Amino acid sequence: MQAVTQAQQDECTGVEAVTPPRLTPTQMQVLRCVHSGLLNKQIAYELGMAEATVKVHMTAVMRKLNVRNRTQAAIVAGQWGWSHG
């Protein structure tokens, strides 16, 4: 008896394999800070960047994750296991 691969099982059940979007290392750092509950100003201080730069990264993260706000982004980070460094 041959083992069924996950891809074959997904194909049979109609479940599509979902791959997480690729984030840059800085976007991941910002997302982890958001998941921790930090404000943009606090993230900027923690990561040594301007608050405007944090906003640019958050906009890119939200676009890549297809979410509308930072709360949804934090939830997705937890679901993908990205909340831990």
C-alpha cells in the first residue's frame, strides 16, 4: 500500500495548500511588534527607525496579508506562527 502525500490528499478533498506570503525581515520585525501590541511610535523606537518608515512597512504587510488593519495583521501573524522571533 502506497502512502498518500498531503498534496494528493488536498487534491482529493478540494483543499488548496496555502503558502504564507513572503515578508522582508524588517516587515517580520514590525509585524512581531504589532502582534506584541506596540504602537507605531514604540516600534520605531525599538527598531531604530522613523515612525513614517514603520507606517510604510505596515502598509506593505497589510497589503501582502490582504488585511485591512493592524489587528487583523496581528491575528494572521499568530495563525502563521510568526509572532515568535
